[in-house]
Amino acid sequence: MLADTVIILVKILVILLGIALTAGALLTFVERKQSAWIQNRVGPNRANIFGHIRGDKFKDSIKLGGLLHLAADGLKMLLKEDIIPKGANRVLHTAAPAIVLFPVLVGFAIIPWADHWCAGGLTLLVNHRDVCLSESHNLFSIADLDVGFLFVFAIASLSVYGGAIAGWSSNNKFSFFGGLRASSQMVSYEVPMGLSVLGIVMIFGTLNLNEIVRAQGDLLFGVLPAWGIFVQPLGFIIFLTAMIAENKRAPFDCPEGESEIVSGYMTEYSGLKFGILQLSEFIAVIFIASIVSVLFLGGWQVPYLYGDGFHMPHSAFFPLFALLFFVVGGYLIAVGVRREQMLQKIAGGLLVVLGLVYAVMSTTQANGVQHLPYEGVVLLRLGTMFAKVIFMVWLQLMIRWTVPRFRYDQIMQLGWKIMLPAALVNLLITAIILIPLFS
């Protein structure tokens, strides 16, 4: 009992502090840097150590690539005065940031970062799924709930209250309008968001997120991984769009529209409470990336990788994948060098390394199986899950800095007149296809 309690506490510390809070804070710097790359700027690089001592020798000061801005911003938030406007409800005004942050953090409890740990690594492959032949332990998620998907919606619905309370309690008309916009927008997009994932539940037959990921280890037509994005492409688009709208970030940032209502429900916030509201949005970006990766990108699944190693459907696929990664990676590196884009060079380098891995494996493959130690399989799955989350974070930041803000009426029309009917049609088509398969 004591050992189980210690394990749970360690998982809470690692996942909430190590992933959610730390990565959320780091994302404030990453977004500024990525926006600078998009706009062909240098980005934040003024904060430094010893620059004030060395005078004009700023280039010799310690800047750490701009990372010091992260510490400078955090320190600034802590030291700024906390102002509560006259006539505001002090209790609700103070509690609102915590109400916004709490549901986002709790949502990470059910994210499976890897499959359950199988003691001794004794696994048997049955119908493209690992069966543990010994005792298994849930080491890579805080809670393994059979109603995990419903838990996500229950937590997401709570976040509506934070923005509404923040807007109402501030005694400011701009804050009040921002709270109204936040409430109506989040309620509107929860409906298509829920309908878009019902197709995933119908196909995989479970609400447990880890079991959904395990089911995505199957192969379509014997070759293509059965990821949610392949079996529910329309559902993926609707779900991702609805989740971004739920987070109230551009192009769905009408509740915080600076050009219309100052800063929306955050207008009367300052200091640490304003920092918490901002941090909760960045943590929500990571949560969205995590849940999308679990439901639609295979989660911790690596194509053709199971508990004992790689099981390729045919030996010719390794060199083909190696060639594909070499070509695409080399192209990205060439474009990145020509345009001086660091992000493209990094992505191209990663693809080239992945191509080298497949090239080496194509020479050592025997009978379609490349055996790996169980610990290596777990590390590959963890790394794959993190890579998918990073990709989805990058995609959200790209959308935020490339798509202009929608008008409020356009947001409502998109949710009720386009996404809701599309989600219903997607659900109907899924049911029509599945009925003959299960009858």
C-alpha cells in the first residue's frame, strides 16, 4: 500500500510538475521564438547576464539563446502589484485563475504516456496487441480509467466557469463581455467536439484511453497503422478545431480580442493572477496536443513496433522508409539552409536520423522481425509519444500565427452551421460502415 502511494505521488510530481507546468512555462518562450521565425525576426534575445557590467560589449554577455527571458518574465509576474478593481467581487476575482488552471492540470491524470509496464518484459503478440505474460503495472499515467474519455469532457466543461467568473467578478464591461463570449464559445464547440470522437469510440469499442492507443496498433490492409487520423480523418479535423476554440486562442480568441474588448475577461488582472491565466492557456496547448496524439495519432504506438521488437509486414518496407526519410529530410535541410530557417533544418535532421535507423535495420532484419530489449521498446514508445505531442504543439502555434482572427459571428456559424452538421454526418457514415462489420 505504501509503495503504491509513493508511485502515485512520483507520477503526479513528474507528470504535473515535470511535463505540464514546466513545459507550459517553457512554451511561453517557444511561442515567441517560433513567431519570430515565422516573421523572419530574431526573437527575444535582450535579457542577459553581466551585460550591465560589461557596458557596450553586449555580444559578450550570457544570453542563453533568449532563454533568460523565461526567468525574467516569471520574476516580473511575481513582483508586479496585484490590483483588485473597485467594486469587484474579491473572492471570485481571486479564485477565477485557479478555477481556470485546475481543470487543465487534472486532465493530464488520464494521459497514457506509454503502455503498462510488463514485469520481466514477458509479452506475447496476439492480433497486433501485446499480452503481458506476467504482472503489469500502470507506471506511465496517473490514473487508468475505464471512462477516461468521459473524464476528459467532464474536466473540459469545468473550464467554462473560470472565464465566466473572471469576467463577471471584475466589475468591468469589457471583462463582462469577454466572459460572455468565452461561455458561449466554449459551450458551442463542446457539442461538435463530443460528436467528433464518438466515431473513435464506436470503432475501437472502449472509452479507456490506453486501450484506444493499444487498438491503434492494428494494421489496415496489412500495412497502414490503424491510427485515428486514418480511420476518422474528418473527426480529427473537427476535434482539433473544437479543442483550439475551447482554449480561446487565435484564430478563436474573440473572448480576449485586444482590438475590441481590451483583453476580455483578463482585462482587470495583473501580477501573478494574470500570469496564471496566461500559463493555463499554454498548459492547455500541451494537453490538447496530448489528447489529440492519444486519440488520432496512435499515442505511444510506433508503427510495427510491439513488445519484443519490430514486426514488419514485408522486408522491402525498411529500405523504402529509409529512402523516403532521406529524401524528405534532405529537402527540408536544403530549404532550411537556403532560407536560414532553423526549425526546418532540425526537422530535416531528425528525418535523416530516422532514415539511418531504418537503413541499419533493413540490413539486420531476419524473417520480418527485428528483436529489441523490452526496455528499449518502452523508451522508443515514450520518445514517440513526446515527439507526437511536440509536433501537435508546433502545429497549434503555427495556426495561431498564420490564421487571422475570426469575427464572433463567424465563430458561432462555424460551430453550429458547419462543424455540428459535419460531425453528425461523420457519425452517420461511421455507423453505416460499422453495421455490416458487426452484424
